[in-house]
Amino acid sequence: MSIHIILKLMIKFILPLIVFIAVVYGISYFWTNSSSKGKKTIALGLIIGLIVGISLTTYLIFD
């Protein structure tokens, strides 16, 4: 297996997984330490982030 194939697999599968875990951890941390207005902002950011993340993952898998 060449290095090019391994790097391509890592970018397509491992990188989105690591980003997802970091986002979930960050949101859970800030959610517990925020006010009501902060929670609304976090929820809006979460919705936008999930849409971007799902779109990027789908693009990378089918590219």
C-alpha cells in the first residue's frame, strides 16, 4: 500500500471523525458553562457546524 493511498484514507475517514469528537466535547463543555443566550448561540453554531460537517464528509467520501 503506498503512502498516497494511506494519506487519502486518513483524510477521508479519520480526520472527520477527530473533528466530530472535538466538536462534541467542546459543545458539551461550553453548554454546561453558559447562560440561556449563550446556549442559543451554541445551538445555532451546532446546526451550522453539523450541516457543514455532513456536507464535507459526504463530499470527501464520494470524491
